[in-house]
Amino acid sequence: MVRDPDDAADICQDAFVKAYRALRRFREDSTVYTWLYRITSNLCVNYLRRKKIRDSLSYENLAGWMGKREAGPDREMARGEV
């Protein structure tokens, strides 16, 4: 899901730690496999959300956006007046 082996290993470790801490709350409504799969899936989705926000706020994206703003007609007009 995350397409990076290092991030996947970190998420896997987090999933086992989270499952271990929540073992007392396991209700046995489903199999352990399904429960652990769901924990891991949720961690992956949360990771992808954080990564999307982080990538959208990266310096390269902001610099590109600022560069596009500077090229507008109002900026050119302001430069001409200066």
C-alpha cells in the first residue's frame, strides 16, 4: 500500500506494537488475522494521509506555487510601476 519497503517495515512494526497493547481488548468477533490486517490497513491509510499533506506542503511545491503567483499580470504591472 505504501510502496516503500522501509516505510512498510515501520508500519508493520507499529501494527504489532499496537496489537500487542490492545490484546486485552480483542473481542474474538473475528480472527486474529482479520484484526491485525485491519490495524495494519488503518495505519497505512493514516500514513498515506500524512504523506499527502506533507508532500503538498513541501518546499518544492510551495516554491513552484510562489513562482506561478509571481508571473501573474498584476505582478508584472506592479513591477512596471516600480
